[in-house]
Amino acid sequence: MRQYDLIVIGAGPGGYIAAIEAAKMGKKVAVIERKKIGGTCLNVGCIPSKAYLKNASWIESLHQANAFGIHSELIDIDFSKLVARKDGVVSQLQQGIHYLFKQHSIDYIEGEAQLKTSHEVEVGGECLEATFILLATGSTPFVPPISGIQEVDYLTTDTFFELKELPKELVIIGGGVIGIELAFAMAPLGTNVTVVEVAPSILMTEDIDARRIIKKKLNKMGVNLIESAQIKQVTPNNIALSNQAISFDTLLVVTGRKANLDLADQLSLRKTENQKFIEVNHHYQTSVSSIYAVGDMIDGLMLAHAASKEGIKAVRHMFATAERPLKNEDVPKCVYSHPEIASFGLTEEKAKEKGYDVLVSKTDYMANGRAIAGDETTGFVKIISEKKHHEILGGVIVGANATEMIHILLAVKESEGRLEELEKMTFAHPTLSEMIGELASNMIV
């Protein structure tokens, strides 16, 4: 029986990052994966969607250039080449993880893992033993019980990126982050896109001002946006709502994800009260002390970077010094629409609920020189602070490069900085980032 210090089950961001962290500490590590190395994010999530969003941005740039005197014509879209580019990006990153495993002497095992005891894992007929086991098996798409859905050849994110032909009429059920990103990816390619959301608004987890901007852009792109929808039935060619029927040749269902809990059930690990996640303590230990769980399996933000940080913290608790758990307020949330949305921390409403004397201010991209020069004037920077100590409670950035700029605010917050520290920084001119310094300066006057 092979012996390890740590066996990680799941080679997604929560698993492979944790494995590398443990290997850096000199531990003997094995990673078991039943599908593809890199997990959901790399293979059917974050990375392929960003590749498709880049295709869309090229087309938008072409139209933008035409409007300002650089005349060119879009003759044809070879979707097969776009798919091939996406596949190449995914393959390159998969190879990168394999290289890191080899560099750190991590054993990578493909197969279905079974938990035999609190220290033993069986895979491919072989039993492995470890001091600790980390569960990082992620989640799968959740499909609601819509009438007729089981008789329809619908797609989820697990299958959408296998498409070889560009859809002509795409209906997306679900107006969350994934659905909206894919609407932005496909509409510029010439696909007739309809987004159907049963909630009162798309992107309900995002800032209300951000939502207004994204809705306006979707309308400008010709995306048919239906909110507060009542879905009556789905047939192979159309979706029947309470007041209309919408035809499609491709149906994509992106209505959330559910944790993979099969391994938890094998050892009867304690679950959360709603039975949807594995219950863990502040150090990501399950009810069995030698077994830890991170990522989509536990009740937190279903984000790749959150899973990675949780994996690192779990490993450090196993073999080094315990760290405080990851707080949702410290995790950046990103929507890679055009313009982008990035946010973290408390909203103005949540800050008030917690008893803060809230100080909020916002500045628009249209007042920034770099934004004007680059014709990127849609968007804003918003900082949520408080009047007594000028502590940074949260932030929202909507606009070009928002998902990069948000880390300036986060870095200052993590360093226990205040608005004064932002004001003292010297930002290069002309940059989009200087809006942050100017906004902080205005807030402390």
C-alpha cells in the first residue's frame, strides 16, 4: 500500500493548488482526478468562457475602429478556429499543471476515488493510505424541474463548449454571472441571444448601478432580455413563457450548481443543516478530523480563487500554522462582461445593517482622461467606507479593466489601510487606476 502525507481528491483549483502547497512543505502528495486535470474552471468554466469573450471583444473593437475612421469589414467568422483556439488555451494550461506536479514530485492518478476509511482511498483497484485527505471534487450544474426539459437536448456549461457550430438562435435560461457572460460572448458573433431569468433582475448578486449599465449594454447588443419570466414548458424548438413563445436551435441552462457529495456520503461526513454542503470548521476540517473539504463542496463562494485560497489554508492547518478562514468579504467577485464588473466586501445596505456610519462615493469613467482617450467611458468606481476611521468596507468597479483594478482596493484593505492610504499613493497619469486615488481624496475632505 502506497503511503502519502496527503491525498487530494479533485484536480481543480481547490485541489491542485493545495497539493502544490503541501509539496512545497516537503510532503508526499497524490492527486486523484476522475475527469480532466484543472477541474470545471479550466475545462468548462472560467478559461474557455474568457477565450470566447476575447473573440467577442475583437469584433467589438472592429466596430469601434470603424466608427472613428479605421475602416474594415467583417467578412466571415470561422467558428471552428475559435473553438480550436479555445481548446489550445485549455490544453496549454492543463500541460502547465502537469508540469507543476512533475516539478514538485506529486503523483497524479486518473480514476474514480472511493473513501474506504478516514485514511484510506481506493482508486483503480489500488488502496492508498494518507495522514490527511482533502476533498475538492467541486460541483455540477443544477437543472431545475422545468416542464419538458428532460425531453429536450439542452446544454449546460459542461457541454456548451463542445459546440462545433455557431448557434443561430440561443436561449439562455439563467441570468446569473455565467449566463450573462456567455450572452456577451455569443451575441457579437452574430448569434440571436435571448436570456430568460425568473428573478426580478439579472445579476441579482451584483450592485444595482452595475446591473443598470449591463442591461443597457445588452439591449444595445440586441440581446433579448426577459426578467421575472414564468416558464411554462420547454419543447425541442421553443420555450413557452406565460405571455410568449421563443424559438431556439440551442438551449443553454445555467441556473446554478450543486455540490458533489458522493464521497461525503461514503463516510457519512456531517453536512450543513440544509444538506447541500459538507460541514467544516474554521480550518476546513470535516466531522472526521483527518479529512478536509474546500471549494464548491462547502458553504461559501463558488469561485475558483476562493477554492484555491481555502485549499492553501487547509494544508497549512494540516502541516504548518493555522490561519484565519477566508472571509467572503475579502474575496473579489468578477463578471467578465463588456464592461466588466468587479466588487468585494459590504454593500452600502449591508454596511448600514452592521451599524456603520456609512460613507459612500462614486466617480464615473467619463471624467477620466485615459477612459476618454480610449473610448471606454462607460462605468464607475464606487468605494464604501465609514465616517469615523475611513475604513474600507467594500468597493465596486464597473468598466474597462475593472477586474484588474479592484485588487488595488483589496490590497489596501488587506493591509489595514484606510482612505488616507489610498489618497497618499501616487497614481500614474493617465491611467484608469487614478480614479481610485481621486475618489479617496474627495471622500476625506
